[in-house]
Amino acid sequence: MKKVSLSPKISTFPMPTAVISVGTGEEANLITLAYVGKVCADPPIVVVSIRPPRHSYQLIENHSEFVINYPTIDQLKETDYCGTRSGRNVNKWKELNLTREEASVVKVPMIKEFPWNMECTVINRIELGTHVCYFGKVVATHSDPKYIKTDSLDPEKFHFPAYIAGNYLEIKSGILEKHGFSIE
Ligand SMILES: Cc1cc2nc3c(=O)[nH]c(=O)nc-3n(C[C@H](O)[C@H](O)[C@H](O)COP(=O)(O)O)c2cc1C
């Protein structure tokens, strides 16, 4: 196989499309992020990376809390909207008819209409370059029960969007194999 060399900056495999809530009360804002991922199981730690010019940057800096709200594919328009408008100019909650739902631990509100919400408190931050990376300890997780099977996310029911190279993709059901299948 002959391979081509690519820029190290090229987008890699699909990333999530999550809408993050930051800030509290009337100031609370929504920002779509693709740079989101889990990095530790116990304690459960996730990372999100935000560029300092974003309106959301100062809000996460001020409050050191955030909520990751995962949409379904039916909520793609809301997701794109939150990633193409700034909270400096619009109230994204109001424009999209989204409801602020009180979180159980953090003061940042969750998106009621989105089926999966993870409350996080910032335990560390690293200035990496274009983005500041925040490490968040997950202090509570909530889901619409219809997406849960034996205490975890049912991948056959949860049709969520992913993002790669400027495109939204549907991660469809279709489990290939179970973890560890190569052992037998
Ligand atoms: C699919 C998608 C993924 C994005 N991922 C990020 C990201 O990981 N980090 C970031 O700083 N901005 C990201 N953005 C851009 C912000 O969401 C966008 O600039 C937004 O309008 C900022 O809102 P704010 O000014 O209200 O904070 C993404 C946008 C889209 C549409």
C-alpha cells in the first residue's frame, strides 16, 4: 500500500457533535463542540477544547463548570445553530425554543430537550495553542431512559450525529462485534 503524507493538522476520525452549556442564570450560553472526549474512567474525566475568542470561553473561565448535551440526529439544526452564532449577539435558548433544565450538582443549566446530559466541574485547564483544553470531572449524567440498556447507552437506539471534515455524519446502529471478540 502506497500512502500519501498529509498535514498533521488534518481532521481525524469522526468526532462528537455536542452542545455544551456554559455560564449560569440569564447569562447561560450554548456552544457546539467537536473537540470533546472521555479521557479517564475513574474518576470519570472528559475534555473539551474551546478557542479563547468564543463568547463561551469567558463563561467557562468564570464558572469552572459545564454541561455536555448530546443531541439526536433530529436535533442537528439546533446543533449547527449553536456552532454558527455567538451568544454575544443572540440568545440561543430563546431562538431555538430550548428549555433550561436545572442540573443536579452544577449551576450551569442542561438542555431539557437533548436526551443525554453530563454535568462536569473543571478540575484542570491547559493552554494548548489555538484552544484551551478543560478537564471536567463528570459529577452527574442523565439520559432519556429509552436509550438505556442494562445501565449503559444502547447503541442500537441512540442515533447521534458525528462530525468530520466539515460534515455531519449519522452514526448508525450496526454493531460489528463485542469488545474482546478476538480472544476466542
Ligand atoms: C460542528 C461544530 C464543531 C465545533 N467545534 C468547536 C470546538 O471544538 N471548539 C471551539 O472553540 N469551537 C468549535 N466550534 C465553533 C463554535 O461552536 C462557534 O464559533 C460558536 O458560534 C461559538 O459560540 P459563542 O460565541 O456563543 O461561544 C464548532 C462549530 C461547529 C458547527
